[in-house]
Amino acid sequence: MVNAEKIKKDYLQLLQLIEKEVLIDPSVRRYLNYLTKYKDKFIGQDHIPYQLELKEFLRGANRFSDEFTFSDQNTRLIQTLLNRLYEAMGNS
């Protein structure tokens, strides 16, 4: 079963990291805007109806992230969070 609180926490942490990256490189705002498209579905308590949609979104978000250069301090954690969210969507 998908742990809604864990998904919410990871998603919000990802957004915070990307917001920090925008301060370093304003072009990253496009990625932040992309990530916030599904905010309501990620922070809601019931992900089951959206599971496949969110999983596909995360696949796209992972590919889209390749277009940006993130700071050394955040790159690994951004990828880890994207992967954890993707895996969480597949484990329900």
C-alpha cells in the first residue's frame, strides 16, 4: 500500500530543493512549474485513483530533469527523491 504521508513528505522536499535551485539558476523555474502541476494529487491523502497517472508523470519528470544542471549539493538528493516517489507509486 502506498504510504500517503511518505509520498507527501518526499514530494514537498523535492519541491523545496528545486525552489533552492531556482535561486541559483532561474532557468530551473520551468522544472519547478512542471513539478507543481500535480501538487494536489501528491499531497492529497488518496493516491490510488491517480497512481498510474502520477507514475507516468514522475517518469517524465525524471527525463525532464536531465535538461537542467542542479547544484552539486542537491543533484543526488533530487534524483533519489524522484526515484523513491516513482518506486512508491509502483508498490501499491
